[in-house]
Amino acid sequence: MTTLISLYIFLISFLLKRVIASLPDPPIFAAVQHYPSLCYLPPDSGLCAPERTNQDTEYSNDGASKYNREDEEYNNNISRLLTRYYFDMATEQCYPFGAQNCGGNENRFETLLDCQKRCRMGSFRASNTKL
């Protein structure tokens, strides 16, 4: 009985290897150049690069930091994680996600209501904008 099971396992694994080896490579899709509406855009949080630490700070010859308090406040405002909303075309719903102010795309709304107004079914078709 165990010999029969071993033979069965061998045959299954042999066949699977042959099937997997004969499968074609997955297709390579080109990046989409234009979307029918900003609501079709994938969510993009625009995350910032990691902040500099004190050890990374550059100093001038007199030992003073090259970065002043204004730079520090600016960096803190950019790198703060914000709650924004994006529209998901598959579910036709708006969802929250964490975002920063370092890029991203237009499928990023400050409030749930803004997202729903702009992208609910029917409203985005009227404002068909190529991006």
C-alpha cells in the first residue's frame, strides 16, 4: 500500500513539474498613460524619504548646524502622516489611508465627503478628465 502511495505521489509531482515547466511567462503590462478619470488612479500615499537623524546632520567649519529651525519645522510638516481618502473603482467606495506631502496623485482627498462627491458612480463620468 505504501508503495502505491509513493508511486502516486511521484506521478503527481512529475506531472505538476511538466505542467509548470510548460506554462508561458506572465505577460508584461505597459504602464497606463491615461486614465479616464482621477477616480481610476491607484492610491498613492506620496510617502516621504526617511528623515535625517542628528548623526546625519552636516555641520559647518564653526561647528554650527547647517539646518536651522525653519528647515526643521518645514520637514516636520511634510513628513507628518495624514489621513486621506482614495476611491477604489473595484468596490466603488472611498477608503482612508495614511499619506504625506511628498508626491502622490489626485486620487487623494482630504475628507470622505470630498471623495464621495468627486468619485461616486455617475459623477466622475460627467467630469471625464484625461490624466
